[in-house]
Amino acid sequence: MEPTTDPSAAKLLADRVIIVIDDDTSLLTLMSTYLRRAGATVHVAANGRDALGLLESLDDAATSVHAVLCDLRMAGGSGMELYRQLNQSMPWIVPRMIFATGDVDGEDVRSFLDECCVRVLAKPYPLADLKRILVELPPIT
């Protein structure tokens, strides 16, 4: 499936830095391509451990991150583990996290979602839903 970009998305996501974290390379490619075509600067990671290092590097470089789109279940560090680590080390990024999962009914996932009150997209989700959530995030000040 080739991602498409409508003109309104390009204007709304220009100059935004977005992190995409997923162990599924097809989804990682689809999301990063869509967001780049919409004008965003995109950084990718294949798991929570790699994402933590990436976010720390961007923070050290004083790069403001508009959003983090993260899969919940991944080998090498889940989205749930990453959320908990970031809540301790970089709490300002936590409200900018958007989770995606194909398992909204798993007990650990349901418990996490109830506890943390995070934004969630159930896979497969329409790109329009992702764009809407990204646009709703407040600008970084």
C-alpha cells in the first residue's frame, strides 16, 4: 500500500519532528514515508531500547520532539517499558506519545491503557486518524 499525502497534512506537519517506533519494518516504512511526505522530520527505531537512545540523543541536541508514535508490543523493549522509562527520565515527552497496537484486548495492554490514559490507535488504523491526533497535539513552546 503506497501512502498518500493530502495538501492539508503537508502544511500541518511541516517542521515537526516525529519519532516512529515499530519492530514491523513494513509498518515502520509506511508510517515514516507518509509522515515525511507530509513535511515532518522523521526518526525511526525498531524497539524501545533503540528509541530510548534516540530520544536521549535528540534531547542532548536540544531537538524538540512533536510526537512519538510507538508500537506497544516489541521485542527488545516494549512501548509500555519505554513509556515507564521516559516517565522517569523525560516526563515532558510522555504527553506526546501515541501508541499503536493490534492487541487492545490483552490483559497487560488493557491494564497499561487504563493506568496511563494514553492515546491509542488500534491496528490497522486509517492514516487520517493518525493525522488527526498529530494535528491535535499542541505546538511545542
